[in-house]
Amino acid sequence: MSLPAASARPRKRSLTLQGHRTSVSLEDAFWEELQSLAEARGVSVNALVAEIDAARGVSAGLASAIRVYILLEAKAASR
């Protein structure tokens, strides 16, 4: 399976967490899945990322925490 180069490159997007603007770089596939998960839960992407941010350990970066969250959700859905 080969990916188009453009979709494999992270894209930076701005989010608001706890009233502060921050930016996160994720590949398009992760942004799309994050949006789908937020819609399925009836929350905004900012709200879902705020939940992920609150649950992550201090040693995990936010982008990594988002990717792991999406992976765990995909695994849970496939069971």
C-alpha cells in the first residue's frame, strides 16, 4: 500500500484548549478520523482534543496522544 506524499505529510491546524490557542500537526488521515470521532460523539474537535489533552500523561506530546487515541478507538471499533 502506498500513500500519496501529500497525505503522509503532517498539516498544522490551530485549536483552542483551555482558552489558549495551540497548533497541532497531524497527517490528513488523522485529522479526518478525529473529525469523524468528534461528530459521532456530538462534540467539536476542540472539545474532543481537550478531553485527550486532559487524559494524556505529561511525557506524551499532544499530537502523539491524539494518534494513540485514534488508534485505540479504531481497535475498539473493530472488535
